[in-house]
Amino acid sequence: MHRSFLLCCIAAIIVAVWRTDAGESTANLERNSTLPCGRPQNPPSKGFRIVGGGLAQNNSWPWICALVQEVSRPGQGMTYRQFCDCTLIDKEWVVTAAHCLENLTPAQFKYYVKVYMGVEDLTKAMYNSSKKYSVAQLIKHESFVMKTKHSDIALIKLDRLVEPFDNDTMPACLPTRYVGAGKYEQVGSYERKVCYVGGWGHTREGETTKQGYVGSGTDKLKQTSAEVMAQVDCRKKLPVTDTMFCAGYDQGGRDTCQGDSGGPLVCDDGNGTYVLHGIVSWGPGCARAGSPGVYTNVWQMKEWIEKSTRVNFVNGTDGDFENAADDDVTTGPAGKSTTPPPPPPPL
Ligand SMILES: *[C@@H]1O[C@H](CO)[C@@H](O)[C@H](O)[C@H]1NC(C)=O
Ligand SMILES: *[C@@H]1O[C@H](CO)[C@@H](O)[C@H](O)[C@H]1NC(C)=O
Ligand SMILES: *[C@@H]1O[C@H](CO)[C@@H](O)[C@H](O)[C@H]1NC(C)=O
Ligand SMILES: *[C@@H]1O[C@H](CO)[C@@H](O)[C@H](O)[C@H]1NC(C)=O
Ligand SMILES: *[C@@H]1O[C@H](CO)[C@@H](O)[C@H](O)[C@H]1NC(C)=O
Ligand SMILES: *[C@@H]1O[C@H](CO)[C@@H](O)[C@H](O)[C@H]1NC(C)=O
């Protein structure tokens, strides 16, 4: 069965009470932004509380985006295939998992991947160019290790500004403290903070991918709650490194799955302000009892995010992504007129 290059499953979380300053939360230091962030019209916490997750409400994840390969294939015409998720953190930057960049060259990524933003139902963006953004630049964390998923984070600069922000589209805030720090304000089972994960990935382990079109698991955005696990408990179960944390339910049953990689784990800071604490990275299976999902710790990556986005705003350089200079294809109309790279293999 063809799978996207993603991975896995994830799940729950928890979190602490942190204070969020909207201005400080966005990544672009040069802009000294005071952009609004993390204030959804219909908060995920008020969504359907279905065990195992359920459809997200409209306008409850305005920061979530999908990475979709758009490739014309012989006999099939255009194919639209979501393979990872991402999160808007600024007017022109989205964050995802580094492993989502693994199967394509930078040139292929820039030419064939579109970022779908501002929709719950991916089919609503397939034919609407104003919901789609092209990839202008890729920055993969220089310490990323595919085998262990250490430092599993990457930044994507979009080809144009996302504006104005509205109830469909708005960044998530970046954390001002570690998700596991301090007292938990909202307590789930086992005294853990409850957070939320959303995505278009497989909704159960082993689910067959639909032949070729849009969501790898579902066209309509789904969400689930998740509990952040203490690092000490996480280490007992899984080989996590210090750039990761675990979230899930000991009894299993709720999780993210293949195709959700790169997507957001957000937590309410207590005021209805949603903060991006985790990036879906890996996990053993989906929603297996006793197996949490593993997330990249965004708090720990915040300095890297700020540094990377600032360098790019100031210098317009290509960051650390391999061969970035060679493959600096500007996508969009101008990019399309250059010689296309070979299409990526079917997923
Ligand atoms: C949350 O709300 C309380 C009471 O309205 C306020 O004092 C506090 O500053 C708010 N916290 C944030 C992070 O906005
Ligand atoms: C950004 O904010 C800081 C602290 O408020 C201030 O010192 C700095 O001058 C501001 N920078 C710009 C470019 O506005
Ligand atoms: C979202 O909005 C669409 C179109 O208005 C509607 O058909 C759909 O039922 C809504 N979804 C949810 C989960 O409320
Ligand atoms: C396409 O997206 C734009 C911007 O969100 C929206 O205003 C417009 O109604 C959409 N068009 C269609 C046909 O859905
Ligand atoms: C977003 O939703 C809020 C609350 O429902 C509403 O007051 C506001 O006007 C909406 N904003 C936009 C831009 O539609
Ligand atoms: C480019 O960025 C580096 C590192 O931030 C800085 O030292 C350098 O002065 C910048 N160059 C220009 C031309 O802005």
C-alpha cells in the first residue's frame, strides 16, 4: 500500500499555563509583529467531543494548512494528494516536520507542492487558487536526523503574504514556555493538560489511501484531544530525544496517524488563545493502547524559528536546506515557465 512519507501517530497532550503575548509570539522579529494569533472563532475545545476524534468545526483551526502534491500523471490527469500538514505562524511562514521534506528534492517540492490554507474541506481549495500558496523557500533544521526524527522541524516561506487574517485564516501563537512546565490549568486524566491535534491524515491504522486525491485519510479536517505526558514517562516507552515530547492516552483510542505529520498540536492558554506546542512527528502505530504519539517541541525550537525567519527577512538567503541555492525556483507563474523537475514518484 502506498503511504505518504509520513509517519505516524500521535496524540495527546497537555499543557501548562503559559502567558502569551501576541506581539512576541510571532516569529518575525524584524517586523516586531503585533499580529493576532491563536483566537479561533470556534475553539477546538468546544468541538465535538467524540472519542477517537471527530470532524473539526468550521473556523476552529484557522492556522492549519495542508501540503498537497499537485502532479499531472499520464492517464490520470492532475492528481491532488495531501501528504503532510503544517501550521501558519506568521504572515508568510508556515512550520512543518522536517521529515515531510524528505522524499522530494527542493526543486520538486517548490514546483509540485502547494500549501492549502483557510479550508476545513480540502476539496474547497483544489480549484480555488486564492486558497493555495506556492513554496518560495524551504529551511530544514540543520540537526534533523531522519532515523530518530531528532529536530523534526522545517520552515516554509510562502510565495505571497497571507492577508488579511480573518476567521478562516490566522496564525497560531508560538509558545512562551514549555508545554509541560508549571501547573496544569486544564486537567485531564492522570493530571495531564489536554491539548488538541488536527489533521487530514488516516483516521485509523492501516486505512487505505484513496487513490490519489486530496486528503490522505479524510477530505474534511478532523481533530482529537490529547494529553501531554511527562518526559520521564515518555522515555520509559519510546526512544525520544530532547527535541520531542509525548502525548496520548494510556488506553489508546485517540491519535493522529499517517498523513498528519507536520500538523499542529495546540493548547489553550486558559483564555481561548491557542498556542502551537507540538508538531506531529512520529509514533508507533495509531492510537495503540499505551503508545503515545511523539511531537517536536516547538518551545525548544522557538529560537531556531526566530533566527531562521529573521535571517531570511534581512538577507533573503536560502537558509540551510540542501542545494537551496541551486534550486531556488520561484514557483507561481514565473516558476512554471522554467523547466520542470521530474515529477515525484506516485505516493
Ligand atoms: C487571560 O485572562 C485574564 C483575565 O481576563 C487576564 O488577566 C490574562 O492576562 C489573560 N491572559 C492572557 C495570556 O491573555
Ligand atoms: C521592536 O520592539 C522592541 C521592544 O519593544 C523595540 O526595542 C524595537 O525598537 C522594535 N523594533 C522595531 C523594528 O520596531
Ligand atoms: C462547515 O460549513 C459548511 C458550509 O457552510 C457546512 O456544509 C458544513 O456542514 C460545516 N461543517 C461543520 C462541521 O459544521
Ligand atoms: C475562493 O477563495 C476565496 C478566498 O477565500 C473566497 O472568497 C471565494 O469565495 C472562493 N471561491 C469559491 C468558488 O469558493
Ligand atoms: C469572526 O468571528 C467573530 C465571532 O463570531 C465575529 O465577531 C467577527 O466579526 C468575525 N470576523 C470576521 C472578519 O469575519
Ligand atoms: C546577513 O545576515 C547576517 C547574519 O544575520 C549578517 O551578519 C549580515 O550583516 C547580513 N547581511 C546583509 C547584507 O544584511
